Amino acid sequence: MDLLIPFGDITERKMFGGLGIFEAGGMFALISGDHLYFKVDDSNRPQYEAMGSAKFGNIPYYRVPLDVLDDQPRLHRLVEESVALARAARQQKR
């Protein structure tokens, strides 16, 4: 969670047996066990697959590789992409 604080109004809520991570009310990430997962769609899924990331169940979230957690510029780019997807999904629901 400390890595995500710079990205705005970050909150968490228990769900999926872990924690849902939200930015301004839109879920963009989740933590399950020791793993962090980010929201994906067709636009960013290939990069997660290229990193060998595993999908979380039947929802569109992929595991963030450990080496990305140590690479802040790369992590920030992935967070920004996932936050944008969460915002877009929230807008579509409205």
C-alpha cells in the first residue's frame, strides 16, 4: 500500500479474500496473499503476459511481478494505466 499512496485518493476494502485497492472510488488493484494484481484490458494485457504474469481468477487482474515493485518508474506507469482503466469503467457505468 505504501507504494501506491502517491497516486491520489487511495483506499482499500476487503474483497475476493484479499483487499480491493481503489483510487477515487474505482478499483484498479487488489492484494491477495503476498501478491499485488493490477486491472487490465486488451490494451495492457499483452505486456503482463510478456512478463509471465498470472491472471487472478476470472476477473481482469494480473499479478505484478516482484521486479516491477523495485522499479518505481515502471511501477508508476502500470499504476497509471490501471487507474485509467478503472476510471473509464466507472464512467461507462454512469
